[in-house]
Amino acid sequence: MNACLQYGFFRDPARRPLVVGLALWWGWLAVAPSYREDWLLENLLVFAGVPAFVLLDRRVGFSRLSTLAAFLFLAAHVYGAHYTYSEAPFGFWLREVGGTVRNPYDRLVHFLFGLLLALPMRETVARYGAAGRVWTHLSAWMWIAALSTIYELLEWAAMLVVAPDLGIAYLGTQGDVFDAHKDSALAIAGAAVTLAAHFLFGRRT
């Protein structure tokens, strides 16, 4: 524990509120989730993602903006995990406002996956030697596309192997046979927005 606290990720004063805030948010939403088994499956992303991000930061040195983006995505995911994505109250509000048939919260979070994680992905690709700005941004976009698709496959596999009884409740398809395709497309679109904006207006790195 002391070694972790001595590491720069935790010593950065700008990051401490993010770490504490996410921990408190997660702890609050860990109490009495709608479906405990679904919550556990959904939180595998948090249990694996946070340590992976911290360890990768040792090599990449993520910017504060990228760290904020990653933590915002996890906060949105944790909220959905508490209720299940198809029953998230914020999604029902969006449904009323937008006049949609389904609860769109899962669509929103998949879009945020690309929109928010594209920045740390771009920094990772840049750190490991992609040649030129164009290729760096394009590579980051392709990585987001690949990871969003892989996540859909892992989600399906986890449902079959770990909790087949959860079925559609875990997958959250809400009757849409093309749900996985649309989720991946939204993640890809979100990444395109962020990376295009960074390419046009960001630092020339």
C-alpha cells in the first residue's frame, strides 16, 4: 500500500480528487444494486480497468485530461452497473426527453467509451512509437474500434459461461437483434469525434 501511495499517480494533487471521488461513487453504488450478479459481472471492467490504467500510466504518463476522461467513463459505467443499463433512471429520463422506445443509457455509455477513452488510447499509441500524427490518431481509432468489438464478445461469453441465467438482462439488448452492432458503432463514432477534434485543434504531438 505504501508503495502505491509513493507512486506519482497517487501523489499528483490533481488526481487525488478523482481517485477519492470514484471510490466514494463506487462504494455508494455498490450498496444494494438492483441485481447483485449482474453488478459483479459489470464491475469486472472496474476491477481490471483501474489497476491496468495505473500500471500503464507508469510507462505512458497519462495527461490529467486523459485521466479525467477515463474516470468519467468509469463513473458512468458504475452508475449503469448499479441499476443494469436497461433500467438506469437517467436512461429513462433520456427516453422521455428524446421520445425513444428503449432506454438509451447503454447507447450513451458505449458512445462515451469511444469519446472519453480515445484520449488515453492516443497517448498510449504515441508513447509506443506510432509514426506521425495521422497514423497515431488513426491507430488509436482502430484500437477503440477493436476493443469495443472485443468487449461485446467478452460480454456475450461471460453471460454464457458465468451467468447464463441472467441472459438478456445482462446483455441489455432490449429486443434489438443489432444491439451489439450499434453499441460498437457508437463507440467508434465517439472515438472519431474526439480524435478528429484533437487532430485539428490539439497540440502537434
